[in-house]
Amino acid sequence: MQTKSLILFMPSIEGGGVEKNLITISNYFSKKIKKIKLISAENRLQNFFNKKIKFISPSRKFSKNKNKIIKYLICLFLLFKEYLKNKNIIIFAFQANIYAIIFAKILNIKIITRSNSSPSGWSKNPIKKILFRFFLPMANEIIVNSYDFKKQMDKKFNLETKLILNPFDHKKIKKLKSKRIKNNFFKDKKNLKIINVARLTDQKDHLTLLKAFKIINKKIRSKLLIIGSGKNKEIIENYIIKNNLRYSAKLIPFQINPYKYINAADLFVLTSKFEGLPNVLLEALSLKKFVISTNCPTGPSEILLRGKAGYLFKMEDYKQLAKKILAHYKNQKKNKLMTNYGYLSLSRYDYKKNCEKYLNLILGYLENEY
């Protein structure tokens, strides 16, 4: 019998928080597990993975905006090809969980899945809800990354999910935060420097941020930097132009090192409609930046200790967000205490401790080979 192999399944790599977790966890696995393969339709972040991890992707390069379902189906075909080479595999799906579960059950393969965002964002569709309720329990394990997320998943789909908090690599961020920024948008120290780092999608709701910024920009000297790529790029750029914000608000594409920009800012703002456990808030707190976030399901309230380590506001309420930003501007010295409180709480997301939880779970399914 061939050695049991771990196959990581992530069809669409876009450069967000899920990808950061995938890189962190799989690189940790590579220290202990002999045979690891990663199946993805894209290999643009391949250099960030340990060389022991074998990348399996189609010979043809896919656009970042290519239909995700096409990527899922192509990656399932690649997964089937790997199965034909070695039937002794374990699948760990970071994405396209239902597709991967159906595939695994047809071929009687053990599968572990990791859910990345609250069902509040994707379970409103009744057909989707039925499909998830039917197929999710077929996975051998379902991992979630926040307490509130676990409560939602277990209740909504009658599951017993496993909670593992995101492993957070503070040392890596510390190394990268001091890199030089060319043409620094935040160079004027008199401005309140606000930053947002997120994919440009409806989920991240950048228009609420821009509407709030339009209000506060009339009252105080301020700059807003948005970092991200995605389908809503044109909508965001048009809003900035139409509302005469070109000199005070700027959009730049996805950055491999966003930490140097966060480090240069005063305030981090997240306007998401739903999350799982947003890594970017951990990153902002680790750089001792004050955080204002929507009280969306799930993660922000948990990270910000229910409002003791940062401000929370109602989703899509740009007027309330504007008031919170102005409140922070007036109370920056006092708010340093809240930020420090949040910084000290980051030990919950310890890199080694949480990576070990992932590893021990996987090794349990790889049985006695390791």
C-alpha cells in the first residue's frame, strides 16, 4: 500500500485572509508530514509555500476573475487524477467544501473541511441552505475559527464543529512592518490616517466606509487608504471621483506586504457584512492600531473583546461609523489603553499552539504513519 498522502484543496487563491491561513497551516504541516500536495487553479502565491509542498494546478493560467465554479470543477478533475495515482489520501478542503465532500463521499475518502465565513452571509438562499444541511454532516471533520461562528454552524446545520482559532504569526508581521513605502500617501502627520485592507467585494462593503469618510473629511484633516483587488474596483473608484475625494482617498491593489501600510496608519476600519474570523483585525492590533469594525457575524466582536479593545458599529450604518471615527479622533490618547488591551489578548491566537491543534487533528486521520 502506498504512503497516505494529504491533499490540500483550494481552487481559487485570491490573496485574502483564507490564503494567509492556508499558507501558515500548510507550511507548518510540511515540517511533520512527508507527502503534501496542494490543488489549486492558480499558482501565483506558490513562492510563499514550503518547497516540500507539491503544487498541482492546470497548465493553463486562469484569470483572478474567472468563474469560481469553473475553477472548482477543474480542480476536482485534478483531484481525481491524483486519486487514480494513489487512493490512500486524505482531503483537507479550505474552499468549495460541498464539491469536495460530494467527491470524497462518492470515492469513500476521508475529508476534513475548514469553513471560512459565517453562514449569515451565504445561507439565505433556501436551496443553498438545504444543500449545506444535507452534505456538511458527511464531512469527517468541520473546522471553524471563532466561538460565535461555531455556535451559528452547529445550530443552523445540526453539526458538532471543531473550533481552532487562527494561528497568528506575530514575528512575521514584526519583520515586514518597517519596510519602506514608496510615495507614502500617509506622509503628512497632521492628517488622521485611516486604512482598510480587504477584497473589493460586496461582503466587505467599502461604500459604507467611503460614505462615512465623506462626512468626516469635511470636519477633520484625514486620509483614507483602501488596499485590495476585486470585482468592485470600478464602483469604488467612481465613488471617489464623483464625490471629490481623489486627494484624500486612495485605492491601491492587493499587496503582498500590507503591514507597512497598516503600520503607517492611525486607525484601521473594517466594514464587512459577514466574516469568519478576520485576520486583518489581528494584524492591526498586533501593530497597535486602533480598530473600528462592524459588529458583523462573526469574529470582530470576539477579537475586540465585545467592544473593550476597539469600537463596534452597526453594519451598513455609515453615519454611526462617522461618529465613531470622530470619537476616536477626539480620544486618541485614551483609546491607546483599549488598543493595548486588545494587543495583550492576542495570545489566544498563538501561532504554534493553534498550528499544533491542526496538525494533531490531521495526524489522527493519517493514522500511524507519522
